[in-house]
Amino acid sequence: MWSPSNLRILDLKPITFYIYIYDTYPLYRNRKRMKKIDHDTCPLCCLETEDTEHFVLRCPNLEHTRNKYMNRIKIILQGIPLITGILDSREAMKIKPKLQVKDLEQISRDYLYSIHLKRTELLAIKANHM
């Protein structure tokens, strides 16, 4: 039987990955849509709506973490839209059939998990300063 106590840390990467794909990650846009909050502005940068594309590709507060992965992702994708390639390798393969899917999926999971951890860390710091 599943319980949080027997969930290994390595299991969280694929779980986090699928949460993004199915648009259920608790970004402010999703939380507003579920009527949990009354605005959808990114709590990290306060510049625009915190949706998946903002979080994965544009939030300036995640740029340092993003830069660790983005060159390798761009090399693998070569012309495929980044958001498509990162979140859905099946769609990327329709565009580029000889895509290195295993490499792309691994780096995408690692990247999404890393920005998830960084976002969590930054939100905790922000909460402690309020």
C-alpha cells in the first residue's frame, strides 16, 4: 500500500513531471482557476501570470536554475518549441521523429524537479520574511 513514508525521493521526479503535463501543479493560475486565491500573478517575480510557460521558461527568479539545463535541452530539441519538448516528448517526436527521447525525458524531469525545488525554496523564504 502506498504511503508518503515509503515514497523514495527519486520517485518524486516523475510525479512532478506528470503534474506539469496535466496542468495540476499549484501554480497561481491553476490555484486561481480552482478559486483558492484571487489573483494569478507570479509570487516569485510579480511580473506576470504564473502559468506553466512562465514558470518553465520565463520567471526571472528561476533563471539561474534554468540556465543549468537549457543549453542541453535546446541542443536535443533543435527547433522544436521548448515548452512542447520539455512537457511532452510524444508531441516533440511528431515534429522530429529521430529525437533522442530518453535523453530529453531524463533532462526534462531533472529540470522540472529542479525548478520545483527552487520555487519551493523561494516561496518558503518569502513566507518567513512576511
